[in-house]
Amino acid sequence: MNGLLTLSAHHGYLLIFLTVIAESLGLPIPAALALIAGGAAASTHVLNLLAVFIIAVLAILMGDTLLFIAGRYMGWALLGMLCKVSINPETCILRSAETFYRRGKTTLLFSKFIPGVNTMAPPLAGSMKMPPQQFLQLEAAGASLYALIYIALGFVFHNFLAALTRGVVAASHAMEIVLFVALAGYIGYRVWLYRKHSVYRAIPRVQVEELAQRLTAEKNNILVVDVRSHGYYDSYAARIAGSIRIEPNNLTEEAKTLPKDKDIYLYCT
């Protein structure tokens, strides 16, 4: 904490702004820690409390608005890019989408507190064509809540945090060993998961023309399934003639009812 306070004294608002906007854009940077440090710095009059809050909120709004606009034009292609660090990108997208759809647009009020969803919520809102004014209203409220809580923590508990940091520094050698072992174990675990799930990365695909030809020649031997997520599907949506509708988040259960004697083709947005 002493190191963070020193950085805050020399670079102050710029450090907070860059850290917060970087996390908003999906980079693995701890914005919450920067906000806590900003609150602690404000408690010792190194920084201005109101300025720290305003800068943090503006940084969140700028980063999330950029993702909102990108999601509006790139759709799930952007979501796939943001999920590349996941073992299974498709599952990453669906889980984030499920959280967003289940809790509705108010997800933007608390999404910053949920790892993964904090980055995925703005582009999801954009891809679902949420009105920009509504997005900015909800996003401003959520950003204010997030910044307020972490800045307040640093402001109120700055003495405790400084004492805790001194204790950590005293045990720095042991901490380095523990962190090294934990990092090595985590890397090994990720490699094992990657190899375990690599079989699922090769997804067979078919061209529209090929499917159309098969539907014409072998209609009774083919089943076409619409697996568009409910955020992109409504009762008036057009579907391929003869296809059936399945909610992708229930795909495991729904698959048990599908016929075993037909070739099954899935399609979505």
C-alpha cells in the first residue's frame, strides 16, 4: 500500500485513470486495487477525493462505452475475442450471456463486481441493440457504485491497509515462494485443461449451399436446429423451414430428446 501511495503521489490521477480504463477494456489489471489506493491517498490529502471518484467513473464509462459500440457492430465476434483466454470460448460466451439475460438490463448495475461479466456485459448490451441512452444511464449508476465502494474502502481503512502491507513486506521472501509455486501450479492446471478440452475446439461446419442441397435431396434424414440464444430470438424471428427451436443454455438436456437416426445441423446468429 505504501508503494501504491507513493505512485499516487507522483502520478496520481493518471495512474487511476489508466488502470481503471484498462480493466474496463478487458485487460487483466486490478482496477479495484487502484481505487482503494486512490481512496487511501485521498484520506491523507495526497489526492482530492471527489476528483478520484469522477476520474474513476469517467474511465469506466469510456472503456465500457467503447465495448458497447464495438459489440453493437461486431456482435458475438467481439465476445469470442474477449473469451479467448477461456478454455472453451463458446461456453464463456453462453455463461456470460445467460447471466445478462437472466437478470436483465439491471446486470449493468452490478456487473463490475463479477469477474468475467464485468467485461462481457457492455458488448452484450451493444449486440442486443440496447438504446445508448438507457445503457449510459445504467452504466453510470453501476460505475458510480463500483467506484464509490472501493474508494470508500481505501479512505476508511487506509491505516489498516498500511499495517497489513508492512506485515506482507516483512514476510516477502516466503510470499515469493508461495506465489511462485501457486503460479506454476496454475499454469500446469491450465495446460492440463487445454489438452483435455482440445478435442472440442474443432467444430465441424457446413456451407449454406451444401445444407440446402441436402435438405432438398434428403429432407427426412436431416434435422435442423435453431440454437440462437434467447437474447437474439423472439417468437417473430424467421427460421429455416422445418427447423426446431432449442435454447442453447439447456442444450445438454434438450439433446437427450433428439432423434439418433438423423444428421443434426445446428445454426445460430
